[in-house]
Amino acid sequence: MAMRDDHNLAGELASEAGELLLRLRAERGFADPKALKDAGDRGAHDYLMEALRRLRPDDAVLSEEATREERLDPRRLSAERVWIVDPLDGTREFAEEGRSDWAVHVALWERGALTAGAVALPAQGRTLTTAEPPTLPDRRGRFRIAVSRTRPPEFVAKLAHELGAELVPIGSAGAKIAAVLTGEVEAYVHAGGQYEWDSAAPVAVALAAGAHASRIDGSPLVYNQADPFLPDILVSLSDVAPTLLAGIRDLHR
């Protein structure tokens, strides 16, 4: 399949899984958050796995909702093409009525790099893709940093104080990075640890759009590793990245 098809496929799968999740929300309601979370995780995972088996049968898949044995399958590490998916990023927000900061992630890693990706934000009615990367906004005035609603890194509060930045709590990692790309914030900084599926798709879109994406020490983000844990991440508009990286270095001296 042509590369263009991979871009479009990522967008279609993320959007369709998002529509499934919206239907689940409408049908089940919010009276039992755990049951809604479980149904969302499983329903979106099953949909994406079936679609990828049918449409890309020769590709490997790394999904948050896969079993431990599936995640550790050594064939993934020797595969040339691996889809990295998070069927429901932000399960907490998904199960809270009125919240829209949750997402579906679909990314393609190919021969050492992210080559396609999409982040669906179903409750916001939009999907960001590498097929048509968003146009990055201009920075205006004091910049804002997206942080976790529930576990913002302590050093990010210190960083914001030093730089005169505002902290903006947002739910899922995908929603945070999307907020950078749509102009709601200028940066996302996280050092509490996450996994490859939390960031692969939004990072693919961010890079395609011309944004900065790296570890907080400036080193590259590396995907399709035996251990999918990623300790930290920085995604920002390109013009604020040098200031953020310098501020982080100063705090860690």
C-alpha cells in the first residue's frame, strides 16, 4: 500500500473507533464509570485489532489493551512495520460526563521511525492526522504548558514559575498534545512516566506539523522498544522548545 494510504487509514480507524466510543457513552450513561471504562477499552481495542488484521495482516501491532504475552512477542521487535495504538487514551475522562479531553491513538512505526498517525478527539468532533497535518498557531504572549489533571510533575510547576508560564490541566496525553497543535497551549511537559501508545500517534502528528517533540533532555523519542515505557516527553511549538529545554536543564543541575 502507498504511504498515503497509511496516513488515511490511521485517520479512518481512529475516527471510527471514536464513533464507537461515543455510542457506548450514549447507550450506557455514566452511572457505572468502571463498567463504562471497561466497555470502552475493550470495544475500541477489539475494533482496531480486527480492522488491522483485515487491512494490514502482515503488520505487527502494539496496543495498550493487548495481553502481556502479546506485548512481549519478540516478532514485534524484528518487524518492519508496527502499528502502535491506544484504543482509549484518557479512560478517566471518557467515563466523566461532559469531558471531552480523551482520545483514540493510531500510529504506524516503520523501520525505526513514526511514519503515520492520527489522534481522534471524538467528543470534540475532530481528528488530527499526518494525512493533513494541522497548521501550527503563532505564539502569542505568555505561554501555557499542558499538564496532567491528576499527577502533574512537581518540576513542571517550578519550570512554569521560572519561565512565567501558565499551567493548564488537561486529561489524556493525546488531548494535551492536540492542544499544542490547535493553539490552546504552547507546550506539554511530562516526567511522570508513560508508555509508547500514550504518545506515538500524537507525536507522529506533531512532527508532521513541524512541532518539537523529544525527551525532556532533548534526546529523540524512540518507539517499538522491548520495554514500551517512556520516562518523559516534551512537545511544543518549535519556537518555545529552546527556552523550555534550557529551563529544564537549569532545574536539573
